[in-house]
Amino acid sequence: MILDGLALSKQLRIELKERVDRLRERGVVPRLDVIVAAQDPASVAYVNMKRKWAAAAGIEGEYFEVSDTTSQDELIEQIYKLNGNSRVHGVLLQHPLPKHLDEDAALLALGSEKDVDGITPQSLGRLTAGLPGFRCATPLGITKILDHYNIDCTGKRALVIGRSHILGKPMALMLLERNATVTIAHSKTLDLADRCREADILVAAVGRAEMIKGDWIKPGATVIDAGYNKVEGRKGDVGDVHFESAVEVAGAITPVPGGVGPMTVTSLLMNAVEAAEKTIS
Ligand code: NAP
């Protein structure tokens, strides 16, 4: 079974537009503002795509550029302004910021209330403690794929490869919430291929093109490929899983593109609309 994240995201964005229409009827225009490094073409491209989908769903937003000349104080001041602006419901700090800026301090300043990307230490703490809050967009999108395709995690062995704050760690916690027995692998993990072969649910969040081959996968397993990697001489993005060999063995698998990526953006927008709904509920 191919887990079609693009088709699911289209369906969810139609439902999202209906929620936005209802909010607008009540005088609330959902607004997601973005802070992005203007000199990073990849970041600008991702943000433009997010803004396009946001606009299609009726979500507005301002765009704040940071550059080599932006000081840390200016960045923090901008975040405080957005925190204090009641017309702004969500704020996205697009990673990476320019190197001279302290991204951790910026995320701490943002806090959890408007962190619709779910990546601030406060939001991650809420996830860890099992408290309500915005969940990290990429793993949240993955759980929506699992739910949509009725993939039950209870009692299953799940392996998450990658332990970043934005993906691997929150993914592991969300699978744990769904009663999977979770292992996290990383660059120091020994016998990774053997660990993969034990997994009923395998989430690849590594950033290495086609590292996970078909013969690493347990027959019938669910394989979620969160990776997108640029490979010289190849068009578009390439996943962390070698799709052609994995699709022969897996029970269910996400493609790249058209799997996790569109669900990440959709989950971010869903969180932003939820933030707007909270202002009137
Ligand atoms: P990251 O911060 O670079 O983390 C990568 C993780 O993979 C690290 O924990 C690292 O281990 C581990 N790793 C690296 N090489 C490994 C190896 N040979 N064997 C086992 N583990 C290894 O990356 P990220 O931000 O989490 O992103 C991961 C991938 O997801 C990238 O391809 C990225 O483009 C993609 N991504 C996709 C979306 C989406 O919407 N689809 C969103 C965000 C990211 P150590 O901790 O030991 O270094």
C-alpha cells in the first residue's frame, strides 16, 4: 500500500478551508507569520510553498526577513512583538536562521502559545509531559497518515532513525503515545540494518539519500520516509529509503515526494487554524 500523503493533505486542506471560512464569518482571520533567513534560497522556497498553501486555505500572514545584518536583539524584539500582537495566531521560525543568530534563544522567546510548528523547548516539554499543546508539524503529519490508513501502533515495535528535536525525538514520543514499543537509532547505533529488520513501523529521519534498502525491512512493515535529500544529477528530492527495493518488501510505504512533505505543511496550517479557533472558544 502506498501511503499517499499528498492526496490526504488535499482532503485535509479542503476541510481546513471550511474551518477558516467559519472563523472569517465570525470576524477572525487566521494569521500565520513567518521569520525566515532571506539569504537562504532553500528556506525561502519552503516558506513560499507554505505561504501559497496558507493563502489557498484563507490563512493570512506577514513575512519577516532576517539577514547577516540582523542583530540578536532585533530578532528577539520582533518575536516579542508577534507574541504580543493579538491578530497573529501562529509564528513560524523557519530553520535555519543565519549562523550568527542564536536560534535556541529565539525559540525560547517564542514560547508555546503561538508555536504552531511545535518545536520550541516549551512545546517539546509539553509533548514530553503529555500536556496539551501544538505538536511538531512533521511527526504530527506522520501520525495523521498512520491514522488515515488505520495503521495501529499498539504493541508494535517502532524504530525511529534520527534523534533531532524537530523530527526524531518528537516522533518517538508520539509513537509512544500510541502505545508502540519505541527504539531511537542514530549515527552511533550499532547493527542498524538488524534493528531495522525488527521494526513493524520504521520511520526514517536521517538525511541520507536512499540509505535504507529493501533488505533492511521486515516483510509487511510500515515504512515512513521523512527524508528529503538533494542528489547531484537527479531531479527533485530523494528520500532516506531506497523506494524501489523497499516497496517490494514493505506492507505500506510513503513515497518521496508526495508522502510526509505535504502532510508537514498541512499539519502546520491545521495548528495555525486551531490557534485562531482558540481565540474565540
Ligand atoms: P538532522 O538534524 O540532521 O538529524 C539527522 C539524524 O540522523 C541525527 O539524529 C543523526 O544522528 C542521524 N543519522 C545521521 N547519519 C546516520 C546514520 N548513518 N545512521 C543512523 N543515523 C544517522 O536532520 P532532521 O532535521 O531531523 O531531518 C532528517 C531528514 O528529514 C532530512 O532529510 C530532512 O531534510 C528531512 N525533513 C523532512 C521534513 C518533511 O517535512 N518531510 C521536515 C524536516 C526534515 P546523530 O544525532 O548521532 O548525529
